[in-house]
Amino acid sequence: MPILELTNPEVVMSHSTPIAHNSYTPNSKQSRALISVVASSQDDFEWYPSTDEIIACVKNDIDERFTERPSVLDCGAGDGRVLNALDASKKYAIEKSRPLLDALDRSIFVVGTEFKEQTLIDKQVSVVFSNPPYSEYVQWTTKIIREANAGTVYLVIPSRWAENEEIAAAIKARRAETEILGSFDFNDAERKARARVNVLKVSLGGSQKRVHYYGDSPRVDPFKLWFDENFKISAVSSKLSNHRSVEASRTKMRESMNGELVKGRDLISVLDQLYRKELNDLVVTYKALEDLDPSLLAEMDVNLESLCEALKLKIGSLKNRYWQELFDNLDKITSRLTEESRKKLLDTLTAQTHVDFTTENAYSIVVWTLKQSNYYYDDQLISTVESMVEKANISLYKSNERTFGAEDWRYCRRPAELDRFKLEYRVVLEHTGGLCTSEWSSQKGPNGLSRRAASFLDDLVTIAGNLNFNVAGSFKAGDFIWATHVKNEFTFVDTKSGKELVLFEAKAYQNGNLHIKFNQLFIVRLNVEFGRLKGWLKSAQQASEELDVPEDATIECFNSNCKLGRTDLLMLTNANT
């Protein structure tokens, strides 16, 4: 009964390691080093990296099976080499080892840590892959075959699997078909072993033809299989029903959560405790139905299909509620994001609420969020500056001898080869929105401003905060009255003098234009970091020469954009800080 396996894992987390800001594609030297780290730590879970031959075997079959790139879940993903090599459209991982988790590429979403605690029945993907620990390969193989919500499973397991009765029973229960795609060993692998393994393909879907991106639907619904095996309720088969009570449950959860937080406990451990209690209470309630008279259930029109569907909905709703509560408390990350970046991140997070809510999983999700956010902080600065690029708003670096005529700027475009430039401290934005003249509510912003303009101005304040300007409590666009020729001042507090200073001035016009005058220090920081992130500026000295500003100013600005690391975990997960 995987859902009842609710052992609370001990969280082992280093808070001194910075969040990796680059993708990881291991070469042989890196792999050997990582193997050494894992093997010397307490995280050695018999990790024998899949060889190039094994990966090629699986990839060739996937290429023949799917017409488009499938989504893939790797159980025991290691350093992510299989997910990266398979070129999956969406990459999901279950991995326990902390060094290996840190090595995963940012494109890989961690949906679980301790495999034994994860449920697979609600993690719908096209393909499940696993190269499990060989001492536990039977347990892993059985669990994956029974629970995988996918059309196809690929397993790297000892060749003796065919003699195991548990595996045979799991294959029979899912009405699966098996095929050995190849036999391999690890004699010449990065981590040598004498084990002889099969690459086993387990087809859980009904189609024998090539399938599209979404894959093939399983012949046997894994949730229905789990329900039938664990709830012996004497009810007939009939029509389906729905059960939802989200708001009341969430209110009750928050009351309990706030009571625990007052005691000084961190947010994640409190949510984990409350989730486990609710899940156990839910399962106990359904187990109690086993003792009811079948005739009474029939009189109430209670049937197995409705009970199964209701439990599935309740478990899904329960997970969603607790993950949403955690996401709502990540404002220390999301407050540093522009509107577009924040939407992208939260959309990704809320799409992954099928992840089992455990303490370790929650920490892994927060670490993943930190890693992603650092990319967003850099990308959004670049995109914000580039959105202001118009002929009158920029000047080229001193070393840039290119010239561009008016014809190069025609048709609301910029020259294709434009590079090494800086923003002027006064800009006129013709395509960002100004005063709102539309009757459409979707285009209306606050107090006469268009929604696009309001969003852009607030994004500028956010970017300034990431560049170490104290904008806490500063006015946002919605705090002003906007009219033609009216100048509104966005401010910050100078950390040295304690005085409130102007960050930038903004005017909005009915023709859809915004006029902005930047604080000189703000535009210097913006230009320095933009140039660094674009790869145009390699040092503070070069920034000083190219931008014609004092070197002491560029030293302060260079590499100043916000970066979050592991040391920020406690801040993020402790609601009392």
C-alpha cells in the first residue's frame, strides 16, 4: 500500500553550498569524480551509471516507438544523464542522493526523493525508466510495473528477473507485455560491476503501433489496481460521483498550521505533519467502509467506481492544497520576479502538484525553485533592458565602431547585428503602453494607466530591488494618479544616508508612450549588469572604460544582480523570519 507508507524521512541538507547556475552534462572525468563523491558519502545507493550502450538501446526503441519526443520519468535518476540523452520533451526525476540532485540539469524537475515513499500512480508520463539498486531491484521493479502511469517502462535489471514470482505477478496484474531489448554488463563502465543486466521493455499500453507524444494509455489503470488490492469494499459497479470541499479544508489546514508555527517550527515540517495526518485519516475512513453491509451500500447507491474516483480526487485535491500552501509562502523568491517570470515559475510549480508531499520532497522543490529563480533573475533583466531598445534610447560602447542608419530601425525593429550598447538615462518607450484609452477591462490598469505600462513600471522596481536598491515599501504604479504630462516619482531609500531618493520618474501619454528618466546610479547598475550578462563586459575595469563611468562605481555594480543559494533555504521555509 504505497500511499500508506508515510515514514517521515530525516532531512539532510547542506546550507553552505551555492545553487548551481549552469547545466550539467557529465563527461568521463566529471562522472568519475561524482561517483567518488557519492561513494564516499552516506548517499551511496548502489549508483551504477547507465552506460552509453544501455542508453543507446533505450533511445533507439523510443525513437521507433514515438512519433514525437515523449515525457520521461527516471526513477533513481542519478546525475540525469539518461534524461538528457533521451531528449525528452519533459524530464522528471526521483533521486535521493544530495550530490546527484545538485548535479541535475535545471530542465529536470524532481518529483520525489526517497523512492519507497513515492506514489507513481498519479505521475502521468509517456515513459518510465529505471536502473534501480541491484540489491532492491525486485522491490523497485514490482513497484514500478504495478504503479507506473505510463504506456511504456524501460528497466535495467539483473537477467535473473525472469525467475522472480513477484515480478511475474506484477506483469500479470497490469496485463503487460515484456521484451528484452539487449543484454549488457558493467565491466568497462565508469563504476565497474560484474552484474549482467537486461534492458527490459514493459509495455503497459494496448497499442502496438507508433504513438504520439502523450504515449499509450495503460491497459490497467494503476490507481484502480491499487484501490482494488487495498480496499475490500463490498459494493457493486455503477455510475461515478464527485466529492470536493476544498475551501473548508484549506481554512482548517491554515488554522492548524498557524498554531504550529507559533511554536517556532519551520513551515515545511509543519505542512508535512499536517499532510500525513490528513492522508492517514482519509485512508482510515475509506478502510472503514470494508465493514459495512453490502446491501446498505447498495441502498445508498454507493459503488466501487464512485468510491475509487472519489478517493482519487480527494488524494489529488489534498496534495494540491498542501503544495499550493507552500508555493504561496515562497514570496521571498517570487517578489523578486517580474510579472512574466513569476507567471512562468508558478505555472510550472502548480503543474507538478502530483508530487508526493514529504519533507524531503518539499526541500527539493524549494532548491529547484531557487535554482530556476537565479536564471529568471538574470533573464528578466536582459529582457527588460531589451524591451527598451529603440534608436533614441541607446548609445554604443566606445569600442563599438558600427553605425546604423535610420533605415536599419524601420518597421518597429532594431538592426539585426546590434550589440554592445547601453541605455541612456532618458528613454521614450513607444511600445510599452501609456494611458489606457481602451474600453476592454483586460487592458485597463490602475488609475488611468494601461495594464502593460503598470506591469512594466512595477517590473522596473523589482529589477532595482534585485540590484541592491532598497525598494521595500516603495510605491507601485497603482499608488499614483496618471494623466497626460503628470510626472510620478518611484523612490528608494539610500542605505548610507537613510534618505528617500528618486529611483526613476515616469510620464504616461494617450498615444501609448511612456517617458522615463532614470536615477544615474540605477542606469549604471542596469547597464553594467546587462553588459555582463550579455558577455560584453568581462570586468569592472572594462565596464568603466566602455560605459565612461568611474571604476569605483562599476566595481560596486559588477555582478550585483540577485543570487539566491542554499543559505537562503531557512529564510524561505521559516514563516517566522
